[in-house]
Amino acid sequence: MKRLFLPLFNLAVMLVMSCEDTGLSTDCSECMSYEPVTARIEVQIDAGNEHGTLVQFWEGKLEDGIMIDSVRYFSTAVFEKELPLNRLYTITATYVIDGKTYTAVDSATPKTKYDKNSCDEPCYNIYGNTVNLKLKYTN
């Protein structure tokens, strides 16, 4: 019994402490009474780059090569892009710093969860719709 308890306990702690949005909790302020067909993907980038940051949106995996949008941002640190639900999106941010090019890559699959108990009224909540394209370090 002890052998089984420790791995299950560790798995439960990892799920609760995970940085990834798993849709386990419901934010009632973000709830919708209707089932959405699109989601706003929140993209976080490093702002203030003099050359701007080239952000590209790809449907599916990056190697699939299906680009759906490309935008250069000069000052915005967080922005949103409206896209259909239940699809994998890969987003890249390309930075030019001191003459060197750096590309950050992240992906998201926005989904909905129907919750009839957590809020005052039954509602739909979107999760898995945040990507972090901030640079961790540059060499």
C-alpha cells in the first residue's frame, strides 16, 4: 500500500503545482453562458526591442509550415489573437538583439470546459490559451 501511495501522491502534487493550465479550476469572472467557437490566445513577449518583435502564428506544429498570421510588435508586452478552439497553434517570436537573432517558440491548444457547479450559473470556461514567448536568456 505504501508503495502505491507515494507515486500517486507525487502525481497529485505535480498536477496541482503544474504551470500548465489544465482546466481543473474555474474562473467565474471568465465564464460564458454559451459555448464559444473561438478563443483569445494570450501571447506574452519581451517589449521594447528597437527592431520590434516578429510574432508568427502557425496552425499545427511548426514543421507543418501552415502560417496563419505574421505581425511585428514594437512595444506591446501582452496581446491577444482570436483563433478557433480545439486546434494546436504554434507561435514564434523572433528578436534581434545586438545583431543576433533569437527565436522563442511555444504552443497552445485552447479548449473549453463546461462547469455547472463552481459558479452561480452553469458556464463554459476557456483554458490552454496562454503562450510565453519571453526570452529566458541571450548569449
